[in-house]
Amino acid sequence: MAELLEPLTAEPGRQFIRVQVGADPRQTPAELLLPILLDPDFDRGEYVTPETPTTVPQLTRALTELSVTAAQIVPFLVHTCTTDLAHGGTRGPWSIETAQTALQCVVDTLGTKTRWWTNVAYSAWCWGHGDFSADFMSNPVTGHDFDRAVVGIGNSATVTLLAFADS
């Protein structure tokens, strides 16, 4: 799985996404996300406030478990990994088609019983149509204008994505 996602982390100077693949599904979503946020190489953004989560309990409150199928999570992951969250349009090393193939493989590898969490909320219509371009609410986890954390915990592996952008 790490090899599949490597193009998201390999480009020097990439500033819009962080990816972590893990092997311990006993960790909580907040425990998986916190090391990314506190990594000394990660600029948490211009708008860090005392309310910006920095602990496991704070991150736990910011993340919500999703009730979605594997077929619904793939478009969400594709949008997360290929879209400029601030301005729309594509961003990153992957085309939508390449991302679709790689992320479907990630979802398949994690397994059918994978549980997913995020800090953003979309309507049932968005999930049903795979359209994540607007109409969402967010519990920010960084000091960037826009951020989206996605954590998947499967039977024997985990994946954590953090996309962010500034206006």
C-alpha cells in the first residue's frame, strides 16, 4: 500500500498532502493523525489557534466515523488526493483515472470491514453522487484555510491522508 501511495509523497516540495500507511489497526484515528500534525516538517498553517487540535482527545472530537461503502469512499479519496481544496481544479501527481485505480487498490487491500473517519461532513446527496466539490462542514485540524483528514483502519493496515490548502 505504501508503494501505491508513494507518488503522493515523493515529489519534492509537495505542500498539499501528507500520507501515512501503518500496520497497527489497534490505534485510534486520532492516534494515527496526530504524528502527521505534530511532525516538525509539517507547517500547521497560518491560522493555528488555541482551539486547533494538538492532543488525541481533541482530534477524537474533530473526527467523525463515516457510514459509507467501499464504492462511496473511493471517489472521496480521489477528490482528496487530486483536488485543490481551496480553488477546485486538479492538483498533484495523479490524474483522476490514475488516482481511481490506485485508491481502489488501497481500499481493496484494507478490506471490506474497513472503518473510515474524517473531519469534514458532506450530505447524503454528495456521498450518493460522488460529488465532493461543495456543501460541506468542517472541524479544522490544522491552521490552513482548508483541510481534510481521512483515516481508514482495516483488518491489518491503516491509511491516513491529510490534504490542505490556503486561499
